Amino acid sequence: MIITPILVIFMVVVFVLLFLFFNTVDRRKWLTAIISIVLTPLVYFYMFYPFINIISNYHHQKYFDSEAWIEKPALRYEMIDNTIESDTLIGSTKEDVTQLLGKYEWLSWNETKIAHDDNKWNYGLGIEPGAFNKQKECIEVTFKNNKVVKLKSYQEEITFEDEKE
């Protein structure tokens, strides 16, 4: 385990809360301190830490892997930040992108042509974990002269088939 300042701060907060709670039950400070010290790691790792993970939207970051992208579309959000930052796809042709990412899932709508735009491919990235997350992640790959010029990440409201009616 890596000890970080945030870990220490959160452990101190949990210790203080436990100490104050046990102090209301028993006024012996030495006993309250011992019980709080013993229970702090248990309460932190089995109650506080899981609760923080539920309400936060932190997720692991992974390097781009074409095979994982195609096989596990629900976990693409883990790879997209690295893909955008490293310009992995910038300058790639449509054939290269099809080989790396697979066939596009949908095309963007072009209002001026009143048709789908063949130069804006979209892929679903999955849903980032989090208790209150109501949006799914998507990526738009923009081509110009058959080369990728821009990757734009955006969020879209999650809809289910039953809700469309």
C-alpha cells in the first residue's frame, strides 16, 4: 500500500470521528483511543473507502490496445484519455482507423447536407463507474482528406429501450 497525504488525512478524519463517537459511550480516554486506533483501519477500508468509490467517478487509465477496444467496448472509456493525449490516431487514414477501432458505430448528422457526415465517425465508450452517473461516454473521430484531424470526447444521456416509447 502506498501512503499518500490524502490517505493520511482521511485516516485521521476517520480516527477523530471514531474517537468522538466512542467518547460518548465511555469517558475513559485511554480505552477510547485504543478502540479508535484498532477500528480506524477496519472502518476506513470497509466503510469509508467503498463509499468514496461509489460516489466518485474515478476510473483506471489504460494505454490504447486495439484488441481490447474491439473485444470490450464497455471499457473503452479507460483507454480514450491516453489515446487523445498521445495523438495515437491523428494522421491515420480511414482504413487504419477501421483496422484499429473497428467499423464506426454511427455517423454524425450534418445539418447543411441534411444527411450523415462520412467524415465524422462515432464510437460508444461505455459508462464510467459512479453512483450518480446518468451519461455514457462517446468519441467523435473527425476526418479531413481521409486523415484523422480531431478526436472529440463527449457525453450522451443514457436511454433504455423502454424509455423511448
